[in-house]
Amino acid sequence: MRECDVVVVGAGVLGLSTAYHIKRRHPELRVLVVDKFSAAGQGSTAKSMSAFRCLFSSRVNYLLSDSSVDFYAYVQNQLGVDLKLAFVGYLWLLSEREYGELHPVLDGLAASNLKYEEFEAEELAGRLHLNVCLAGDEEAEVLGLNDVYKGVLIPKAGIVDADCIVKFYEEEFLKLSGEIHYGVRVESLIVEPCKPLGIPGEPFFWQESRVSGVKTDAGVIKAKKTVLAAGAWIPQFLDAVGVECFIKPKKRQVFAIEAKKPELKQLLYTGGFNPVGCMPFTILPKPRVLIRPFPTEGVFWLSYADDFPRAFKLEEDPQPEKSFYEYGIYQVLVKYFPQFRDCHPYSAFAGLYEINTLDGHPVIFEENDLMVVGGASGSGIMKADAIGRVAAALYDGEEYADLYGGRRFKVSDLGIKERRVEREKLQI
Ligand SMILES: Cc1cc2nc3c(=O)[nH]c(=O)nc-3n(C[C@H](O)[C@H](O)[C@H](O)COP(=O)(O)OP(=O)(O)OC[C@H]3O[C@@H](n4cnc5c(N)ncnc54)[C@H](O)[C@@H]3O)c2cc1C
């Protein structure tokens, strides 16, 4: 049996950020991270599109992302750790209706200093060789596609390498003498009475009880505090002890296309939108197919966040579906960007979003010495630093967390009991 002060289940980006921020505040604590995989960030973190944006309809999501991105920029620019962070921008291609819906959000965020630039459809058509007018196209009509009315470019957005972020937290945590055990599978949470009486079958309902650690395939780990940061697997543990977290797993798929054809190369390296000289991360009008540029590899990543009727399903190793690209993404994509005609993915991968079905925000709370840190709802990379800081403040019982850049955040706003967030409308 192992004993420690804090055991963190999950060495994904949230688990490691949390472990690091707790250890940074308390170098004397014995903090142990365990993960079933053989290295850091091999769960949903490894399957992410590794992009970031500071555009959310909710102020809380905006703040979590904005302050984390500032921290990553500081790590790269001031500490000299290459996170492969590049401000390529996010370009939202919007139908007239979507533009009308987004505008109040942009106006609100402009007060918080969010910069954005608007483009007329015709200008984008010229610069990106984009079909902005689909009128008269019967297939587009069947697909329910709309004309592009305008484009909105968010410059404080872009791409990063999730693996580099994870390695940064891992290294910093280890430098502080944190401990990580890979290849350890947690089987269950251990619940014990706060005042054990030594009677078989404890704890009984009349006893006050607490989570006192985890049972793993490598033995028992006892801890004063257990932090559950197991991503999409969180509900599996909580259901077993009757704790609600409102997190559900949902498969997301990414398909990689090489920019081999000259017209695709031209699209990938379209200049004038950012200092990198590539196309921005681009979001098509609803149903919102996503195009993530990978300029250093000469590749595009394509995805689509499907909702109804895809099941919430926990899978150990989710697989991409060829038909999802061929009958889904491809059909929509070529209507707007004909450059992709006859292009097939050379590789693909799938992972799990850990969706907070209540409001699309992370969930950070503590109950009976168990802390839960998760539910980043498909944007955990871009919010991981802030989430780690909020979790560390919760660990210390503080009312407010100091996010990077000096902004304060009320810890209970992301809890369950006194949760105070507006529903996120721009989840993609
Ligand atoms: C296709 C896709 C695209 C995405 N794109 C983006 C993006 O562009 N930008 C962005 O910010 N976010 C994106 N996300 C979301 C982002 O990847 C997640 O929000 C983030 O990785 C969640 O981190 P986590 O640490 O909570 O979970 P995870 O990375 O899944 O970490 C949880 C860890 O817990 C471990 N674990 C689980 N069960 C056990 C057990 N029984 N025993 C031991 N260990 C266990 C797992 O092995 C895993 O390492 C994307 C996700 C997907 C799937």
C-alpha cells in the first residue's frame, strides 16, 4: 500500500496542470499522479485538434481560455519552451442568420478587449477561392447548406501542440519532486468511514464517510485528497459512488488530408490573415465542418462535431469511421472549398469529448475529500492552465483563484452546488 497527500487520477492535460499547480503552491506535499497509459497525455489530450480560441459566448469560458493562452504565450516567449503555439487565427464563415446571432457575443467580448475583424463574403471568395454562394446547387440545398454572408477573424486564436503543453507540466511537476506512475489502472475509489470502528461492511449509512484513495491494479493508494481528472472516464468512477458530475463521453473524429495538389497548397499557405502565412483555422457555416491548418506538416485536419443522434458512449479505443468523412465532412467541404474534390484522408483518429451537458463548462468541485476536475467539453487544451489554477485554489479552500495575468475567478462558479455560468452557445 502507498500513502500520499494527494493522488491525481489521470495524466492528461487537466490532471497534470492540476498536479503542477497544487505542487507549486505546496512543494512539501507528496503528490502522486497515476495513469493507465505508459506516458503523459495519451487519452483525449492526444486526440485533440490542438487549437485554441478566445471566442466563447460565455464570459467564464472566455476568461478560462484567454488567461490560459496568455500563460502558454508566456511559457513560449519568456521561458523559451517551444509549445508550437502560433496565432494563425480562427475564421468563422457565417450565414446571415449566424452572423446575426454572433454579433451580440462579439460586441460583449469587445468590452473585454477581444479583437476581431470582419470580411465581406466576396473578399473571402477571392482570397481563399471559396464558394460563398450556393444558390442553385441542388446538392447544397439537400445538405441544407447556406451561403457565406460574412467572415469574422479572431486573431487571438490559433494552433499549439498539446503534447508540448503536457510535457511542460509533466517536467515542471517532476522538477518539484512530484511523482508519476504510468501503466497503473485505477479500478475504483476507496470509500471509508471518517472514524472507522473496525466493523466488517463499513461504512454504514449512519457513518460519515470519505474517499480515502484508489484501488489500482498495482495495489492500494491511500491519500488525504483524491483528485479525479480522468477525462471522459470520470462518470464511470462517480456513478459507482453515487456522485453526479453531468459529464458524458462523445466520440469526435479527425481526418488528415495532405496539401499535395497545387490548389490545396495555395489554400493552406494563403497569406494575409496572420504572421504565419497560412489559412486560419476555419469554421464553415452550420453544420460547422472544421478545417485546422497544419502548415509545418503541409496538412489539413478536418473534423465535425456531430450531435444528435450520436450516442454518448464510453469507448476504450474509439475508431474513426470512413463513412463519416465520405458521406459527411467531404460532401459539405467540397461545396465551399472545391479544391478538396477527390481528396481522401491519408490518416484519421478519434477521441472522446467529455461534454458537460448542463452548460458546456468545466466542472471543478469537491465532495468528501474527492476533487473532480473535468468536463472541459472539447476545449480542455486551451483552458488547462486556468482549470489547474482553479482546482489548486479549491484544494486550498480559497474562494477565489488567481488566473494567469492577475485575473480573479470565483472557484464555486465551476462547482456543482453554487454553479454560476451561462450556457455556452459556441461549443464546436
Ligand atoms: C477529436 C478531438 C478534438 C479536440 N480538439 C480540441 C482543440 O482543438 N482544442 C482544445 O482545447 N481541446 C480539444 N479537444 C478536447 C481536449 O482534448 C480535452 O478537453 C482535454 O484533452 C481533456 O483533458 P483531460 O485531462 O480532462 O482528459 P484526458 O486527456 O482524456 O486525460 C484523462 C486521463 O485519465 C486516464 N485514465 C482514465 N481512466 C483511468 C483509469 N481507470 N486508471 C488510470 N488512468 C485513467 C486516461 O488514461 C487519460 O490519460 C478535442 C478532443 C477531441 C476528442
